[in-house]
Amino acid sequence: MRLAREHPVDIAILDILMQGMSGVEVLRELKQIDEGIEVIMLTAYETLETARQALRLGACEYLNKPFDIPTLRSAAAKALEKRRANVEFRGIKTQFADLQKELHDRGEQAEMAKAAGAIYGSVIHDLNSPLTVINGFIELLHRQVESASKLEGDELARMRSGIARIHNQVNRCIEISRRYIGFLRTGQPDASDIVGVNQVLSDLQELLVKHPSCEGNELTVRDLDSNVYATIHGTDLLQVLLNLTINALQSMPGPHHVEVVAQTIPEHFDASGFGDSPGTRFIASEQFDPSASMVGISVRDNGPGMPEDVFKRAFNEQFTTKPPGKGTGLGLGIVKRLVSHSKGAILLITGSQGTTFTVFLPTKS
């Protein structure tokens, strides 16, 4: 046994009856040291049960006494051939395991790269809205500075108000960036903070007043009679509503009306009738609880409605109806992800009278 522990052994030839330990006991111990050692058992006292036990423990051959040297040499040659085949097989198995691990690691790296790419794309998309607003305010301030001989009174107040708005939008860009950087580090979305829905609706209206998509269109934002708090990060809710409202404002080239309306949803909300059907889609998080208290925020337009092919692919990542360079196709995908993270649901209804997106979010009791 000490020899087997200190040196590699290919074949062991054992007698059933030996002093100190039986051949079967040594066989068992050798297999624990190296299960690849081939063992030939010898005995003059063959019994069927002894043979079965030896073979069950991994013996490759069982010879009865008396035997001649050629028979033993032949058994040893077969055992050595089996040993070499097993060693080769183990090497191939190790190489295969290494290859599998490498492929798995590369697959994980590819998935991480894919996820990171999606995150970076989301960051760019999310930052685009506040940056557009910032650009609008800067342009407005630039015109005011150029046209004013001096800044005082109302002109100075408007200037300060514009600078404050720019400051708020810069802070929002920083918050969005930090959220995604945190996601890259932890692989988990930022913990949801409760937020007043009316405050977000007020921010939404202020952001869109200067947005290019609002020019020539009519936008109405109706908040709640009594403010409630949705269990979603404030920046996330604002981003959801921005994406939906900007899409609605861009739903047709001519002037049209877009309305954003919030309402409280009673507990034990019946969502059973919202199954997918022509003109209707209902997408809910796995954790969506219809029995919980919720708020519903609808964004509706009076445009021509979605064509069937667009309706079916509306939430697909990177699907866009805009020409190259005008859209990323990330907007509704981001909406779906943020609402899902907040254990909410989305109801999409479209027809000849327009399109309505309603976002259902749990509220703080």
C-alpha cells in the first residue's frame, strides 16, 4: 500500500489469501489510491461469491491456480493495454473538460459583453432625452444673452430659472450614469426608491415643454387628485414616461394631441381580461400582484394606431420604425425592463382612434 502511494502503479497481481490483509481488502485500498490501477486476482480456492466481489470492486482478471507463466503474461499484457487505454481516455476527458470550461468561460464573457453593450446602449438612449432638453435651454439662454443689452429684472430671473433647469438636467444625467455603473458592478438593478407620482408628472411636463417633439403638438398632463408613491426609482419612472410620451408625440407627422393621465387602481385589480388579442397586449412581471394597491399611468395619442407588424414587435429590442440614425429601437425595451424590475405591468391598446400605453405600478401602502 505504501508503494502504491509513493509510486505510480499500472498493474497489481494479488492472491486472495495473503498474510495481514486479504487480496480483496488490498484491491479495495488500491482502488481508493488510484482507481485506474488494474488488478489481477489469483486463488486456489475459487468461490463464485469471491469472484463476484473481486470483479465488483474493479478487478480486471481472475486466475485459478495452478496457472502457467504464459497465461499470467497474457493476463498482464491485457491489463496493461487496458491501463494505457484508460490513461489515454482520462487525458482526452481532461482535455474535453478543459475545452468545455474554456467554451463556458468564453460564453460567459460573450454574454457579459452583450449585456454590457445593451447597458451602454441604454445609457446613451436614457441620456439622450435630458441632453436634448439641456441643449434646448442652452440655445434659449444663448439667444437671451445675445438679444439683451443688459441682464436685470425679469430677464435676470428667467436666466437664473433656465440655469437652474440645466443644473437639474445635468444632475439627472449623473444619476442615470451612476445607476448603470452600479448595474455593471453588481449585475443587479438599483434598489427601488419610493417616489411621488405627481412630482414625476410635473418633471415630465417641464422636460417636454422645450423638447423638439412637442413643437406643433398639444400635450396634456393630468396628475392625481391625491398624491401617491410608486415603488420605483424616480429616475426610472421619469424615463418610462419620457420614452412613452416622446413616442406618442412622434406617432404621426402632423399636429396631434397626447395625453398623460394618472389614476389610482383599487386593490384586487382584475387583469384577467387583458390577454393578448388583436390590438391588445398585456405584459406583466412575474412578481406582478393584481391584488396590491397600484397606480396606473396612461399615455395616449389620437394618431392612426400601430400597424399590425409594428404592434407585434413593439417591445422587441432594437426594433424601430424610424429611419437609420433617427432611432435606436431601445425605448420600449427599456420601458419593459424598468417596469418589470418594479414588479409592474404594461397594457398596450391600439386602433384607428390612436394608441394607449398604461403602466401599472405598485404603490406604497
